[in-house]
Amino acid sequence: MTQPRTLLAKIWDAHHVADTAAGATLIAIDRVFLHERTGASALKSLAAAGRPVLDPARVFAVMDHIVDTRPGRGDQTLMQGGQAFITETREAALAAGIRLFDVTDRDQGITHVISPELGIVLPGVTLVAPDSHTCTQGALGALAWGIGSSEAEHAMATGVLRLARPKTMRVTFKGRLSPGVTPKDMALTLLATHGAAGGSGYVVEFAGEAVGALDIEGRMTLCNMATEFAAMTGIIAPDEKTYAYLAGRRYAPATFDDPYWQTLRTDAGAVFDREIIIDASTIAPMVSWGTSPEHCVAIDGTVPQGPARAHEYIALDAGAPIKGTPIDAAFIGSCTNARLSDLRRAAAILRGRRVSPAIRKALVVPGSMAVKRAAEAEGLDKVFIDAGFEWRMSGCSLCFYAGGEGFEPGSRTISSTNRNFEGRQGPGIRTHIASPETVAASALAGAIADPRERLA
Ligand SMILES: CC(C)[C@H](C(=O)O)[C@@H](O)C(=O)O
Ligand code: SF4
């Protein structure tokens, strides 16, 4: 009898090329995804070394990080000196013969949103990108992780990467989520209870009834924050929902009958290096109070005692109820929570209502241009605009201040993003991360609010 294996072990074994003398493994890389902020340098340095991209058909690039999100945008970026990232990526992608989703391409969008959308990431593949949120794509059952630019260069030139075998962790969410509670709240609960370093050195498989019950977009939100947990990546075993999601997507195969796919689940009895079990039915909507993604509390909780510097930056004292904290701005966007289902759920709360007069800036940045079009076809843009939100083009820049555009200095911003460290969304900006529902409910209230009260 063969030993029971984890999902990770199966993908690892299928991609094993050789063991190195130093105890590492050469792993075959099926896909490389680049963006203009970190990808162009890999292509340029490859070209400078006179090395071609081994298989251009497996390499993709997109302009997402610093592009302007204002309607009617072109090559201009609000980032000082940023233009070169765009023009150089374009030139390098053209020279290398790889597929580029350029600024004005109808398929442009955030890397981790468009890769699943186009069927580029598939169950059981290895996919790397010089971006930490590549873990998002593990939701499709791929081993997808963030690398550095020089590793990207190596992967493109050779088709392999040298890796130490990661440890395995399973995080099981048993039971079901309550209404108004989302995959974002699952991720924030994991971070609050096990810390922002809890996943260090591990590939985390998310499993359990509550994970199986999520749609694919929700699974992406959960896997997205594996990097905030310091894990190498997150992964979810593919199931019927995964194959239904991928059917008909441009780069996906016409049929899903490869016997390899049938094996892509953890066998009963397989042993993980670490197991965490969380009861999904006890999770409440979560919101961050501080400057690390582990600084999270339930919406009806109080700010705990944390590092003095975090309290100082965020200007909230221990013991204060988080709910009711006045906010100045609201943001729905990013690779965490800007897919169609996220926009639908936020719009359902905002429909026919106006944001509080206290809100000075409210923005929706769809995760991709395809999400934008789909949302517009349903009239969601109108719901957001009528509620007082700006409706933007797709991109990353407002998530990490890369376009040089942010919220008014010092703003307290409720945000559907994944990072809340000092200055993440601009100088002095105090970011509170939460689900799109919580962002919408808070924008209406002008203060951090419980979305469940809007669903009643
Ligand atoms: C710019 C890029 C390398 C960075 C990352 O890797 O995560 C960005 O996407 C982020 O979210 O901070
Ligand atoms: S949306 Fe934000 S978190 Fe995601 S890749 Fe872009 S900058 Fe990084």
C-alpha cells in the first residue's frame, strides 16, 4: 500500500526534477506571471545576460501595480518616476515574446484576479510570480507562491526553481459561517488567534466544511491572506466547483479528465506537520485595529492591549470598542476582495443608500476590467456611484499607494485590502482591514459598523 500523501506532496512529487547535493529540490515550474513593478527587471536582466525565456507560452505579464485607476487612463501614472516601469515592461515583454495584458487590454486587472479569470492557473500546476499575494491562486488547487525577481529570472530561463521542502499545515474550518460572515473574516480570525508569523515555513492547506462551502472567489480571499500569515502559500483541494469555475476559460483545457487531477486531494490518514482547527460557526465579522494583520478583533469586541507604537499610530486605546470608531474614508479593492461576488455583496448593502457625510473619499476599484464590465452589466456601478463611491478602473495602486494617490493624510480608512501597516495606503493613513460588507456598512454609518445589522 502506498503511504497516504498530502495534496502538497502530490503536486511536489509530480514536479520533482532532481534533488540537489545541498538537500534542496529542483521543482518544475509550469507558469510564471510578471507585473510591471517587479517583473520587468527580471525580463531585462535575462535579456542582458543573453538568455531567452525557455518557453514564452508559459509566461504572462500584466500592468497592474502602478497604473492609474482614474477613468480614461493611459500610460500615465501618478507615481513619480513610475512611467519607466510601464514602458520597460512593455518593451521587455514584446522582446521576450510573452503574452502581456497591457494597460488598455480588455483583460487587464490585478495579477491574482486575472490569472484565475483567464484559466491560466489550474489545479495541480506550479505557478510563481514576483508578488507575495500569488498565494491567492492556491484557491484553484495550484501550488502558487510569491518569489523574488531573480528567482523569476531563473524560472523563466530554466523552467525550474530550487526549493527546500516546506512543512505542511492544515487549517480546518469546521461547521458553517453565520450570515454576514465571510472568508475575509476566516482569514482575519486565523491571524488574530495564531499570529502573523503562525504560518512561517509552511504550505497551509485550508480544509473543512466551511471551506468546501465557499465559492471559488471566496476561496481566493481566504488563500490571499496566507502570506499575511507568513506561510509560503495557501492551497485548497480542487472539487467540482473548481472545475465548473474553470470550464470555458480562455487558457483552461477543454476537458478536465487528466487522471492527475483526480488525485489532487489529501489522502485520509496523511500526516501534517501542524494542524489547526477553527469552528467557523463562532466567527464574527472581523476588523483590524492596529498595524499588523494579526491586530484584529471581532466587530463587537474591544481593542486589546498591543504594542504601544501600534496604538499610537492608529490612535486607539486598549479597551475602546472598535465598533463606532469614526472613519473618514472607505475603499473596496485589491486582490483580496474586489471580485464580482465581493462587489455584489457590498452593493447589496449600499443599494438605495448614501454614505455618511463624514466620509471624505470612498472608492471602488474592481479587481479586473472583466469584473468591472460584469459589474456594470448588473448595474452595480450605478449602485456604488449613487451611494457616493467613485467607480474606478482596475489596478493595485490605491491598495499600496503605488500610484502616489491615496486618501487625505491621516485619514482613517476602512478597507477591503490585506495589509494595514504604517503608511500602507499613504502617509499617515490608518487602514482598518475588513470584508467588503463591513466596508459598505461602515461607509454608510461613517464609523466602523457591523454589516449584520444591515442584513436584518
Ligand atoms: C509590489 C509587490 C512586490 C508587493 C508584493 O509582493 O506583495 C505588492 O503587491 C504588495 O501587496 O505589497
Ligand atoms: S492588490 Fe494590493 S495586495 Fe494585491 S497584489 Fe496589488 S498591491 Fe499587492
